[in-house]
Amino acid sequence: MAETAPARSEVEFEDSNGKTRGLRYDFNALVEVEDKLGGKPFGQIAAELGAGMISFRDVRVLFMVGLNCYANEHDNKKLIVKVEQSGRVLQGIGVRKGIQFLNDAIKYAFPDVEEDADEDGEGETEGK
């Protein structure tokens, strides 16, 4: 089962070699996913993933970007992977489990806006 840290917007897991890895999606990672998938909007990618109608090619790219964003956030350059390596990590933990980790990590990338709402129902902004 995945250990999650929603406050940091990531999902951690142990790969088939016993290394702790994770998936994380900050804004730059989301833009990178769009770029690597030919400019497809991230909302469409997330909808395809949620509906189970996403290609394995797209899953592998999502996994690579999430792995690398996590590695950069934790300043661990040894965990940076290329797309083919991300496929091996994904296969090692199991595709179904990996897709569940993707779904969780993407959900954490979009925290519930209502949690930040003030009493007037408006989100908090700087300088308020």
C-alpha cells in the first residue's frame, strides 16, 4: 500500500529493488507532461487516466515525470529516470498499482480549493 504525504503532494512507494521512490506533480511537472504528450491539455490526460482510457505510452510518460519531480524535490539525482527506465519501475511494482499511485499523486496535485476558502466562500489570497 502506498504511503502518502498529501501536504507535500506526493505518493511514496518501494520499487522492486527496495528503493523508496515517489510520484509528485508540481505545476512545472504538469506542463512537462503536456509538452511530452504533444500539447494535450492536462485535464484531458487526467480524465483519460481516471476513465481507464489512457495509453500505456502516456502512463509511462506520466510516471517518468512524476518520478523525476519527486527525485528533484528530495534532491536525489540518483533516482532521475528516462522514459524507458520509468517503464521498468512501473512494471516492477505492477501496472495496476502504479496507475493507482498515479491517480493518487495527481489528486494531491490539485488540493481541494474549498479547504482554503474563508468564511465568505472565497479563496485566500496574498495581501488580504
